[in-house]
Amino acid sequence: MESVLVVDDERSILELFDYALRINGFRVETASDGNEGLRKFSEGRFDLVITDILLNGTDGRELLQRIRSSDKPRTPVIGVSGTPWLLENNDFDKVLEKPFSIQRLIESVQGLIERGLPAA
């Protein structure tokens, strides 16, 4: 079962993403700010990270930079934001501009994870 870390400071978003990902077969860990997300990423093993851009503490772009300079730099990261100009010139593997459908989220997660899996 693939593991996803979701980082967002809005509890309702965390709960929605957690539920949607779990019913689609993913193991989910959540973090309510960038610092907690960075700690959980460092301590765990995740197949993908979803992060909001505007977060308390470490923001989503800094979280992405820290992931890219970690010992797990190839972990796919989806950036989520209602402020699309903050997503320009980025290194995210996928960008989702709010609002978007849960179906689009699930398809994006599945696509990135499948792309990262070695060929059988």
C-alpha cells in the first residue's frame, strides 16, 4: 500500500484528503503545518507528498526544497494553492490550483506514484 503525506493548515482539507485517499487504497499521514510535515517526512517513508503552499512555519515551497535536498529527493511532491502565482517557477512534480475535484487529486496521486514505480 502506497503511503502519502498530506500537509495543510486547514483541518477540513486534511480530513477531506485523508478520507479520499484512504478510500482509494492509500495509507495517509497528515501534518497541520510545514514544520510538522518536514519532521514526519524526515522520520518516515512516503511514496508521495501533497502540500499546500501557504503554511505556518515552513511553507510549501521551503518544504519542497528541503525534500529535494534530503536523502529522498526523488519523492514526488504535489503543490496545492489557491494563489496560482505562487506556483510559478517551481520544482513540484504536479501543481493543483484550487478549486479542483477530488477525482483530479486521486488521478494525480495515482499517476505520479505509478510513474515512480519500477517496471515489472
